[in-house]
Amino acid sequence: MLGKNRLIFPGEKVLLAWSGGPSSSSMVWQVLEGLSRDSAKRLRFVPGIIYVDEGAACGQSPENRAKTLAEVKLVLQTAGMPWHLVALEEVFSLPPSVLQHSTQEPAGTEGAYKAAVDSFLRQQHVLGVEGAENSPSSVQREEQLCRPHTRDPLDPQSLAGSPTAAQTAALARLFDSVKTLTAKEELLQTLRTHLILHVARAHGYSKVMTGDSCTRLAIKLMTNLALGRGAFLAWDTGFSDERHRDVVVVRPMRDYTLKEVAFYNRLFAVPSVFTPAIDTKAPEKASIHRLMEAFILRLQTQFPSTVSTVYRTSEKLVKAPRDGHAAGSPGPRCLLCMCTLDIDDADSATAFGAQTSSRLSQMQPPTLPAEAGTPTVPCCSPGVGRTQGCCRATCGRGDPRACIMEQLCYGCQVNLKDLRSLDSLPPYILAEAQLRRQRAWVMQEVQEYLIEDSDDEAETGQS
């Protein structure tokens, strides 16, 4: 899969997202096999492992979390790679820059890949002709090329700091305020993605590998259709996801079914760690995710080609930019999933109807006009307190929820409606929403003073 797509360059730092489950464990052990000297097609990138502790969101006790982390550390030390152990509570200390769109272009062209391979081969040739007295042995050189030099995987300093009691309480309060299990699973996936993205950027990883199998992607495709995320299926289920631009998410396990992964782990004794998920022991109809998983797996037992058919359908999806936006400037992004906003009055009657109904229900009664000379303030500006409401002086909205909802795609809007209060969201999400709204207000204020070129002048300038 990696050789066919040619997306990961030699010497590139790649972060392996390991959850302890069978698919991600199989991915880590296949990477270890590919890095060995006996492999026919040796992998040439520099790997690292990240594990996100989600015990607080799943309601685990501190004793059970400590026991699980002890098993996780034992497996990570056995792997022998640099590893990062972070807790989900750390999302409450993330900076707002996590949600800002990067301007760096993802490197994935055929010419760039060939240039990277040539540079890597020249580097190995130079290291090979050097004298043995001035350089380590060839075995040591190969190990240095395949391992980062900055951190020792067994060094206790590679561990992240333990979450504080306030962060754990804030995370529990956030998930307790979510009404449905469907919204909880989507929120957990979003926060996990933001945390992995931050760790990848902080430590110089340009690629992130996930262990999504063919069966899991087939279930995810059908689930996202039911959740209103049909516009983003190519990003959510494809081999690569370039929505973050500087960090690309890669799914190299997408050709393996869960049964194949189970046989591989059994034959090669791949260790894994069982961690209770947020939907563990939940009934079949507790969430859309559980219902769709049961439907696909039950259908697979009766018709063995079900998963492969759905999977092949996902391969045919194309990542096309929206009308009016070029591929390099895809326009405004969703505040949570960071995909291009799909809310459009022209091409989505359902989304437009939902928006209209929501806005009508949030409209305030007409009030007397403001006195002359009273300055207006932007939405959610620092000068407007929560007791006064949001945008009361400008757009008439009395609920700050409207300022965040308009910055979400349709699927994220549906999920966020199950959140009782937005105050429980992590601060970096609220800060980024406020910053985006202030920028939009400033652009609207200065728009009337901008001089736009006419069509004739534009054509003359281009000629």
C-alpha cells in the first residue's frame, strides 16, 4: 500500500496512532517488520508511536487507568520506538493554533518523491564510503537512519505530564453534558484528532498513520452518510487525508479486513491491550455507530462481499474542491472537523432548512434602535459579557451558540445540538470561534471601503 501510493518519503518522520486494539497493533508490528534488515522492501521512514489515554471520557476509575497504562508502557517498550503517552484531558491546554489552517503545501508529487529517494540513496552512499575509523559501523548507521536522535524511547522524560484534577473534572463535565451516545463518540473522535495533530506538529511529524481496517472503514462510510457527512467521505475514508495540509493522515491498513488482522495477530503473536471504549457494553441501538456496525457485520455474515463492496465504493470517491474555491484556497473551514464548510443555500435544501429553523427560533423580539453615537461591537467580543448575550447589538442573536454553529459543517452542527452548554467545550475551541467571528466582522466593516477592479481592468492587468 505504501509503495503503491508513494506518499511517505525516505527519512520522513511518521507518527503511528496506536490505540491498543488489534488493527493498530498489527500496523505497528508490520512497521517493525518493514524496518528490519531482513525485509525485502525495507521501510525508510522514521517512526514514532502515540497513545491517547481516553479513560476519563469512558468513566474509568483512576486505578483501572493506572493498570491499563502499565500494560501500555510494557508494549511500547517492547516495540522499541520513540513513543508519546498523552491523556485526553490535555485538550484543555491546547492552543487555538491547532484549529488554524496551515498554508504549507503537502508534499506528495511524483517528482518530489523521486527527488527524496535520490537524496536518500546519495546520503547512504556517502555514509558507506566513509572510513570506519571516523564513523560507526554500517549496522549502527542504518539504525540511526531509522530512529530519531532526539528522544530515548525508554526515557521517562518522553512521558507527558499527568493531567490535573481540574482537567479531568472538566473533561467528565463535558461528556456528561452531551445528551446522546452518538454525539459523544463524534466529540471523542474530534478531540482525539486535535490532540494527535498537536503532538505531530510539536515533534516534527509530517505524517500520521492510523490502523483503520477495511471493515472499519466500510462501517465508517455508512455511519458518516447517516450523520450528514457525505461531502467528506473521500477525506474520512480515503488512503490519505490532506485537510490539515502540513500533517497528512494515512490509512495503510485499509486493505485488510478484521478477520485477516485477527489471523495475522494470532500467527505472529502480536500483543494488544484491551481498553474499554465509550460504547463498551452499549446496546445495539444506543448510537448510530453501534447500529451501523451491527448492520454491516450481520450483513457480512450473510453476504461475504458486503464489506468489500462498500470499501470499493469508497475508493471511487474524488476529493473535489467546492465551486468558487480553488484547490489551494478551499475557503472557510469547519471549526471542529476542519473540512471545508458544506453549508450552502444553493446546493443543500436540507441544511438550509435546518439553518433557517434554527435562526428563527433564536431571533429576539424587536427592540428600540440604538442611540446615535452608540458604538457597535463585534460578535463575542471581549467587551460583551455572557450576561449581556452575544451579538445583541449587531445581529440580534441572544445566544452565543449561534456564533459557533455558523462556523460548523452540517454534520458537526447536528452533533453539537446535543451539547447542553457550550461553556464546557475546551478553551481553544471557544477562543478560535471568537477570533474567526471577529475577523469576519472586521472584514464586513471594511468591505464597503474596498475598491474592486472592474472586469475590463482585470482583463487588462492579466494581459
